[in-house]
Amino acid sequence: MTRYFVTLAIAIAAALFTPGLKAEKVVVYREGQVVSPQDVAAVLGKTRSISLLDDAPAGRAKPSTDSHADALSLPVRFAFNSADIVPSARSQLDALAEGIKLLAPQRIVTIEGHTDAKGSDAYNLELSRVRAHAVRDYLVQRHGIAAARLKTVAYGESRPINGSDPNAGVNRRVQFRGA
């Protein structure tokens, strides 16, 4: 219960001290939906981020070519309690890689690891780190994207998408930001 109040306090403080921050518009893809590399490039090239989510909420999947979106969420799954990318997530990552290749070669992409609040803070921070590294390694080894273009950062459970339920599956994600 204490963790809930700490998370809530952090979320409220973030909202109060970042007045220029606007709500993100998210285009959510569901597992099995085709991801357009052009859409990926449009989002990474013009706006703030792309998210790969473990569990996309039902009823929100609306892929589009909306270049005004702030984020693009793709389902990515890891083996339980590990950083092993499951085969069903690879086609989405493959399309993501093709979108990254459409960006200018000097464009840096930051891969952020996030978790839900299950487990200790230290464990979640480490799990988010190794998952972000696993995605980076996949993009480098499978698609030949230069490692120097891909930076990783781990946030653990500190930046939930769904602050009302820190344990929600939507909080388990890998997020991409173009720079």
C-alpha cells in the first residue's frame, strides 16, 4: 500500500512540475496487426516516442498513418521473468527496425525499459535494463542497425502508463524515443 502512495505522489508531482507537458496521443497495435515501417518512421522522426507494450488494452487498437501521434504501442512479449523475446514479438520488432532504417542515419533512438510494480524496485530496474538491452541487441544483430544509434535506459516501475494500477500489464513495455 505504501508503494501505491509513493507512486501516486510521484505522478502528482510530475504533473505539477511539468506544466508544458501535454497528454500523449497513442496509436495502439494489437498482436498480429501489420505495422507499417512508414508509420514507425513518421512517429520516431517527428514526435516523442514509440512504445512496445506487453499487453495492449482491448478495444484501443487503431493503427493509422497519423503522423501527429506522440506514441506508437506495439505488443512485445518476453519469456516470464526474463529478457528472452518470444517469437510472436519478432514480426513487430522487424517492422520497427525497417522504420528505424527509414530515419536519417545520424538519428539516435533511445530504448527505454519499463516494468510493472510487481517485485522489488531493484529487481524491476534490472529487469527493465536487460529487456531494453535485449531489444537493442535484436535490432543490431538481426537488422544491422548501428549500435551507436541505439541508446538504452532503464526505468523499472518508476514511470507507469497506468498510474491507477501500477501492476497493470500495460506498464510492462519497451519504449522508443527519437532524438
